[in-house]
Amino acid sequence: MSTVKPSIPKGTRDFSPAVLSRRNYLKSQLTAAFENFGFQPIETPSFERSETLLGKYGEEGDRLIFKILNSGDKVKNADLEALQNGELSKFSNSLSQKALRYDLTVPFARYVAQYQNDIVFPFRRYQIQTVWRADRPQHGRFQEFLQCDADVVGERSLWQEVEGVLLYDRVFSRLKLKGVQVHLNHRKILAGIAQCIGAESQLINFTVALDKLSKIGKDGVIKELQSKGFSLDSIERLQVFLSLEGDFETQISAVANALEGIEIAQEGIEELKFIYDQLKRQSLHSVSLKFDVTLARGLNYYTGLILEVIPPEGVKMGSIGGGGRYDKLTDLFGLKNTSGFGISFGFDRIYLVLEELNLFPATLEHKTQLMFLNFGDDSASFCFDQMTKLRDQEFPCELYPKPAKLKKQLNYANQRSIPHVVIMGSEEMQKEVFVLKNMVTGSQTEHPIAQMQKIIEELN
């Protein structure tokens, strides 16, 4: 059998004990905040039926979904006629009946529709699970990553939007992450702009292109709109919205004036004003608010407020969170009139930001605090009795697995950064004493075995 070079696919990662300690810390902070706000946990399968996911994220999103190839007899169901006719997308879909989840929102909508008779509405849920996207790997962008969502479904109240921003502020405050910006916009304002520039029928193309502004720049957006058939007149009318300046209230006022008489836009503006006014009354500690008329969030299911979370200035990272209102997502699964609002935390990007800014606590890694050296079966048997008592007191300890040379055992303790070791060979057993060695200072002290528990517990 040939030797396989150990490696992992691009866009995935292994996590060392030190990294996992930090990830667990971040996860615990998120979980505590979610539950503090009254959200309940759920989990859904790592893969869904293809029909559940496809068509919910727009054409570009669909291309990033990892499909699971059929196996066995199901392969025979492949649409060969589509292949012969050059309909590659249709042929590809016929090869797969399942796909890895792209996000947590669509599976959540499916969950709500499926278990609607068992759920108390409004249903407040949080979910922390892995998702997969066939995206090009780069800094802060992975093909396998953790997503953390909090949603309220079954209620149209705008107070949910207010609470979503407050939840962001609570989490980032707990993480001591200051200077975060929450960019706000509204899909009804975008619909009004599309109507204003005469592109009402091309709303999806408009929002998909606009959503790329931070990546491809103003000229790139204009070029993409031209490629989608937008007229020069439409693009010229759009310029006023791409050139807004001033604070939140100044910009929203300018947009209101520019879209005067367009009913759907005025509805969105009034909703956004309400949310902003309520948030101004709160004490936001870590986040500031910015109106961003170019924010589009290209996912097709958003219908109301949309938001995106931007890391502190100077940190080279894309958005670290986002979300919005979706009024009709559960309609796709047969559950009508069930509006929802949700936000997502970009777990892996937040981790990288905290790491760059050195904001993780210094003492996160759960390390062994004490190691018993191994001097043979009699000593090891006694050490196990002591370890059981210490572990019952939540004191992390371990025994070196075999009676190796003293130098080797001590080197192991040093490499593991274990701060204390117990030396108890045959000579110490006869004298009924043990030696406690401090691996940091090199000092060691001798104590009666009868006092071992008390002395060791005092180290904790």
C-alpha cells in the first residue's frame, strides 16, 4: 500500500489544543449571551435535501453549495438527456439529492415549518454549527466554518431588530472588542432606489451587484450593472445614492428626499428611523451605527432591515456578522405569514480579530496542573488513589504512563508546561513522604504522604 502524504483540503483547518481552548471560550461567551437574551438552542443535520437549499440564496449562492453525489441505484436517475443538451446545471442537480448546509437560516426555516405544531411562537432560537461553502479560500474565508445564529420567528415587531443590535453589543462588550460598526439598510429602500432608477424589474441583479461594492469598487459595480443590461440613464441616477456623505440622520434624510413619493421606500425609511431612534436611547458600549445605502446583502430571502457588522478600524478583515428581516422564507416550506428576523456572528472571523488584537484571556488553555511521576506499579497504584480524590475536587492531574527515566519524565512535564510534579519512588514510599517539585522555579519540598491531599489542593 502506498504512503499517503498527510494533508487536509484547502479551506479547512485542524485545531490544536491551544486554539480549541480559545474557540471554546468564544463559543461559551456567545452561548451565554444568547441564553441571557432568552434564545433556545437547536441543531439541524449537517446536510439537507438539495431541494431544501437550492433556489434560496440566489444564483451565486447556489453555485457555492457543496452537493453530495448519489450512490448505488440512485446514480441511475441521472438526467443524461440534460447532459446531451448541454444543460449542465440540470444534469448536476440530477446527480445529487442531498447537499451540505450553506447557512443555518434556511435549515431553520425548514425546521420551523416541519415542527410548527410543537413550537411556541414567537420562537427564539440560537444555533452554533458548522456550514460549508465552495468559496475560494483566503484570509478569513473558509470552505468549512462555524456559524452562530440567533433568530426570532413568528413576530413582525421591529423590537426584534432593536434587540438584534443590542445582542451584538452585548457579545462584543463581553469580548472587550471596541470600535465595531453595525451598518444598517433596508430592502424596501433598495426596492425604492431600483424603482427610482427605472430598474424595478431587475431588483435582484441590482442588489447582487451593489452587494459587491466593497470588493470590486464603484467602477466594478457600474461595469457589472452594464453587463446586466442597466441603461446609462439608470446608472447616472444611481450616482446620487453612491455619493452620500454625513452622519446617519443626514444620509437617511437625503435618501428620503431623493425617494419622495415612492411608497415602498418611505415604509423602509420609517422602519429604519424607528430602529435607529430606539437604539439611540440605549447605552451601546462596543458598537456604533452607520446608515449604508449601498449595503444589499445579496441573499434573496431578505425583505426588511438588513445589517452587516464591520470590525474595528485598522483590522484587515471583512464583515464579522450580518442578518436581516425575512418575511416569506417559511412560505417556501408551506408555512405562511410567519415573519422572522435573525443575526449571525462570523465565529471564525471574530476569532481572528480577537487574536490580532490580543483580546483572548491569557489563561484559557485547560492544562494539567500536577503530574505524578511513575516509579513502578506500587507507586502508580498509590498515585491513582490520590488522583481520583484530586479529580473529584476538579483538580486536573495525570500520571506519566510508564516508569521511564526521571529526566525523560521531567522533560515531558516541561514540554507540556505542567507546573508541578510529585516524586514518590521506593525511598519516599519507605519514609512515607513525597517530594513536590515546582517546575517553574525548580524548587522542591518534602512532605508527609498523609498531608498530600491538603498540600496539593492548596496549589489550585
